[in-house]
Amino acid sequence: MCLGIPGRVEEVKGEEAIVSFGGTRRSVRLDLVDNISVGDYVIVHAGFAIEVLDQKTALEMLEALREMFKE
């Protein structure tokens, strides 16, 4: 099973971006998606952005993940 995590793009540097996952920032490859801008939400798997999300969908997914991992 694969798990893609939604994150918010904070910086774009060519084919890489800095993506924030609830405050944790990671470098992510953009080879598989087009037209990424700061503020966009992407699903990331294995260090690659694999899909661009609209903000509503991304926030719903993040809330669902919070609920799943709530103690």
C-alpha cells in the first residue's frame, strides 16, 4: 500500500520545491506535475509530487489524516 501525503508548496526552485507538511519542510521533485506555484497543494509520495490538489480537497484530506492518527 502506498500513502501520498498532501503538503503546501512554499518555494519553487526549477524542478524542485520546498513543501510544508504541517510545519515539517521537505525538498520534493516536481518532474511528474506541471505549473506548480507557491501556495499550491500537492500530494507527495516517495519524494515526488504526484498530483496537484485544490485547497478545499487538500484541507479535507489533512483533516481526515489528523482524525486517523488522533490519540
